[in-house]
Amino acid sequence: MEFCYKTAKVWQIVGYAIMIIKIIVPLVLIILGMIDFFKAIMDSDAKAMSKTASSLLKKFIIAIVIFFIPTIINVFFNFIGGFSEVQDDYLNCVDCLTSPNDKCDTSHNEGIFTNKD
């Protein structure tokens, strides 16, 4: 069964989307959190500053988790493992999701989404 090789382009597109999300979302969260924190500092309200600092910490933790999504996916798939007869195919799915530029094998042009007329 070569499901992952035949659908590698789809997995690669998803991998690129994950790569973009893992960079943009953490930056936006941290920048917005810092803006809120600076607003609280300018207002000189200790209670608002404490609340905003807590919110900034939560956004920072979420940003770190989002940044490490490819690593989390890789670890998750390694825990699942693969049966020996489908392991190469399975590893191509993991590679396309976590490293779409480097390791993804899209050389199998006859995917399930192509028209073979």
C-alpha cells in the first residue's frame, strides 16, 4: 500500500501550512501580548498590569507549543510506529508533514487524485 507516496503532494501542502502557522501565529501572539502589556504599563494600573502579565505568559506558552507542532507530530507518529510492511510509506507521511522542503518524497506522480484517462 502506497497511500502516503500517492498523496504526498497533499501532505506536503499541509506541511507547508503547518510551517507557516508555526512561525506567524507565535509572532502575532507575542506581539499582541506585548502591546497589551505596554498599554497596561502606560495606564500605571497595577491590577491591570498583573492581569496582562498573566495573559502574556499564557500567550507565550501557547506560542511555544504552536512553534513545536512539527516536533510534537513527529514524536506522536514515532510512538505510533509503523508495521514493517508499510513503514516506508508511513515515514513519508511524517516527513511531508514535518519537513516538507527536505525529506518529502513526491516523486510518485500517479497519486489517487490524478486522472488516469
